[in-house]
Amino acid sequence: MDADTRKRNLAMAIEILTAMYADPSSTDFALERIEEIEEGRGKQGLMEAFSGLIELAVYGAAELGRLTGRTPLEVLQNFALNIQAEDWRES
């Protein structure tokens, strides 16, 4: 995947997450953004957005690991434990 494609995919992922954080009580705005991507680029656009979301998650785990002195795997394991405990929305 070339650099321009990666940047475009990451930009779509950031748009989707920004929409989610703009109204955390509802997913409507984020779903509207996803629908706009699908209308404009079809299934290919959805796959690119999904690819961007995965890459952004990888980047986020690595960055959080760097900031906390943990490995990205330890960060993901911590996410899993917090989600299992169902206290992840409160932090």
C-alpha cells in the first residue's frame, strides 16, 4: 500500500472516530459518515475506511505503549481486561 493510500485510509478513520467523539451519546453522526463513504466510494471505500481504522488502532496501541512504557501487546491485553471487567467506559 502506498503512502497516499495509507494517508487517505487513516484520514477516513479519523473522520469516523471524530464523528463518534463529537456526540458520544449517539452513533448517528458516525454512521452518517460511514454511509457517505459507502455512497461515494462503494464497498472499496468501506474497506479502505476499515483498513484505516485497523491501522489507527495499531498506531494508538504503539503510541500508548510508548507513553506508558508498555509494549503494544501489553496495552491490548489491558484493553481486553478492562473491557471484560466492563469498566472501560468509566475511565
